[in-house]
Amino acid sequence: MGQYRKKVFGVALDASDDPWSLQLKLASMMSAENSADFLHLDPYDALAKDVADFQHFELAGKYPIPSWLGPRPCASDLHLVNAKNLQQFVAKGGFFETKKGVRDFVERKVFPAFPIMLGIDHSATGGVVAALAKRYGQERISIVVLDRHFDAIPLSLRMDSLLKPTSGFNKNITFGSGDVTEVDQYCCGNFWAYLIEGGIVLPENLLFVGVGDYPEKNIDSKWKRFKESYLSFEDRGCSFFPLWKFDGFYIDSLARFLNEKIRTPYVYVSLDLDVGAYNCTYAARYMDGIGINRQNLLDIAGIIADGNRNKNYRLVGFDIMEFNMHFLGIKTTEGIEDSTLFLVQNFIKTLTFSKDVE
């Protein structure tokens, strides 16, 4: 791996209209207006300097994101940062347009080097994957996704199980047909379905590791349609190594899963930080349950690195997404301290074969 040039770039899109995320963003803006000095504005700022010191790593800069759509907007954008504007951004296909822009950015400013994206909204991964699929062929690249959630379920279906039956969401979503409601526009919660239906990735080349929402056998009846939708992707070829499989002695089954399921000459890894929520990170955007621990995450990286070193396949890029910039490095009064930056640095070192992992 060391001989390949690697280019690091940032995509700090953070357009969630979730009330909690919005409150954090607004509080950050007000603090900035009052001259608070924030250490990091986005993931690229937080990590670029240290990553640039790694062997054969270069910096490719940031994909441009308007301030009001970033994690810490300028105070002058206060009038833009509200739920209505963020919802309109989604409804007008803003995430999908960003995905296309990221694809073009990778093709123009990163290739022929190895792309490494540091970002927030996971849907931007679709742009890198699209560029790689075009470069290597969709049938020749596997994507290993480390995520606590399976981001291929229509949001209306996921939310309908949590809300009243009279919620009003469209329950008949057909991806790729153009018949998509606002709530099911391309976004971080459903983008893998779009990539599958768009022919960018093949379901049999998608591996999801650490998912905590994999349906149980005896699931509550209100989740029946969610379960059917979820498992339909497994029937089509997607592979899952759920969160519960990390209980006890897991390393052999994990290695077997990755080695058997990766059957292509190229591999891309996509890490959503919430896969380690509360166990190895306190700075992921959506932390709705406990995830895998630090050693679990490094074991995954190590197995993939071994496969690359043994020339079973070639790792051609990776991303680390869903940073919560407001909690990065936070230390609570109880003595809990976020170590996400340290974790990410060690993940990168392990995945790219460095021996100096601490």
C-alpha cells in the first residue's frame, strides 16, 4: 500500500434538519458571534495536518460546501439555518447534486491517486463510489461498509414504524422511477438503495459490518414491512455481519466473512463513525445505540489490510464520515473524554499497513 499515492480531501456537508443537530449548530453560531475560538471547523481541518505526515499521503483540499450547510456556519448565515431551508435543500435534491459534485471532484483532483474522504453526511460516499465504479468497473469493486445502520431503507418506511399510521408518508416508494417523495430523496439514510438501483454498485459486492438494526426473527409486528424491505436486499446479494456477532470470540467468523464475501480485485471501505457509538466514539452524528468497540474496529481494518498485503485484492480508497464536530474531543464532568481523532488516526494507520499503531 505504501507505494500508492493517497490524496485526502474533505466534504463537510451537514444539512440535517434534526432538531438536536439544528440546536447544536445554532448554539455554535451564537458562540462564534461572541468570539468563541473553535479548534476545528470540520473533519478535514481536524485531521489533515496529522494525516499529511503519514507516508505517501497528500492533501487535495475541500469540496466546496456553502457555510450555512456546514457544521459550523458563519454567524452571518443565521437567517438561513432553519428547518424549512434545510428541508427544501433535501427536497430539491441537494444531497444528490453534492454526490455528483464529489464524483467530479474525485475524477479531477484526486485520481489517479487513492481517494480518502473525511466528511460528515454519509451520502457523499456515493460520489466517491461512483467515480471508482467508473474507473474500475462496478463488477470489479467491493464496498465494505462499517455502519450501525443499513442506509438503504426508504426513510418513509423507517419512520412510519416509529410514527402513527396516519403519518401521511408515502408507503409506495419505487427507487429509480422518479416517483420519490420529499422524505425519500437521496440522503444519508437511503443512498445505498439509490446506488444499487442506479447500477453504480452491485448488491453482491456490498458488505455491511456492525449493523445494529439487522431485523430479529421475532420482531414487533409494526416493524414487519421494515424487516421485509431490509431482508429483500439480503436476498438480492447484500451481505451482513450484524453488531451482535461481535459478542464473545468473533475474530475467526469476521475474517471468514470478509475473506469469503470479498470476491473482487478492488475494495473500498466506508466508515460511519456511529458504528462505534459510545464504545469508541462520542462524536458521531446519530448515536441511537451502543456500537462496536475500538479493538473491533481495528480488527476489521487489520483483516482488510492483510487481504490487500497478501494481494487477494487491492484497497483503492476509503472514507470516514458522520463526524459530530460539536462533540469532537469533548470531556464531560464525569471524566468521559472523546478520543475520536486518536481512533481515526489508528484506523487509517491500520488500514494502510503502518506498524506504529498505538
